Amino acid sequence: DSQRAERIRICKENLATFELGA
């Protein structure tokens, strides 16, 4: 289940970066 949490964390980081770039 730790893998799922890691994927969610990376996804949230990508979303934050996308919002900053947009």
C-alpha cells in the first residue's frame, strides 16, 4: 500500500507544478 501512497504523493506534486506553470 506504500506504493499507492507514493504514487498519490507524486501525482499531487505534479499537479502543484502544473498549476505553477499554468
